[in-house]
Amino acid sequence: MIYIDNRQNKIPVGEELIQNVEKIIEYTLDKEQVNIKTEISVIFIDNEKIMKINGEQRGINKVTDVLSFPMLHYPKGKVYKEVYLDFKFGTEDLNEGELILGDVVISLEKAKEQSEEFGHSFLREVSYLTVHSILHLLGYDHMAEEDKAKMRPREEEILENFNIRR
């Protein structure tokens, strides 16, 4: 189940954007071999709110584009399909039969700014941020070069297959 909650009023959120985010999430989960019912929350906010969350959660008092809060833990350098693909989740791991993967918080205001800065569509930017954050929920990271070398191509491959280009 994908829950989308718009908690900002600076950028209009239409059905096309919501459906696109849902399709991107479903596609990413499929490509990453997540073969269990899942629950993901996506919250749209503005720059002021994401800066506050970034400060509270990460100790970084500045605006960012997206924050991901995974509920699963992964060994260093491992992702969902390398750890949980054949794992048998018990009822204590599930919420009404669904595995809670985590929460995603996207600043639509920052996404709009970045789409203009990078010269591509707002839809493309939100799509990229969605893929990026879902991969984080699945254990991908980009802090170390070896992790970045795994995550960046995966982001582009998913977007390319989804026919969303720069």
C-alpha cells in the first residue's frame, strides 16, 4: 500500500503527479524483487518543513530535496534483494499482512527549484527523487564511492526503463 500525503500548499499536486509517484514506486519495487505486500508513506512538504525535519533527524539545518526513513536494517553494502529476497517474515514483522518499508519525505518546493536549475521537467525531478528514496528504503546508499557506484546506475536504469530522461 502506498500512502501519499500532501502537507504543503506551494506546489499544486494533481492526479498525474500522484499516479506517477505510485507507478514509479511499484515499478522500482518490482525491479528490486520485492515480492511481498508492502507499506510506504510518501509525504509532500515545503522547504521550511523539510529543513526542520533534516535538522531534527540528521542535525543538518538546511533545506534538502528528499529524506528517507527505512524501517528495515541492512548489513553494510547490502540491499533488500541480497538480504530479504528469500527471508520469511513472521507476523510480528508485518502490519496487517504488509511489510512496512518506511517513509519518504519530498520537498516539492525544492524539487521545483531543482527541475528549473537542471533544465528538466518537474515530473522528472519528482520521479528521480522518488526512485532515489525508494532505493534508500531498500538499502542502497551513496555516501561511500562503492555504494554510489551501485546506486547511481540503478536509479538511471529504473528511470530509463520508465521512459523518464533528463
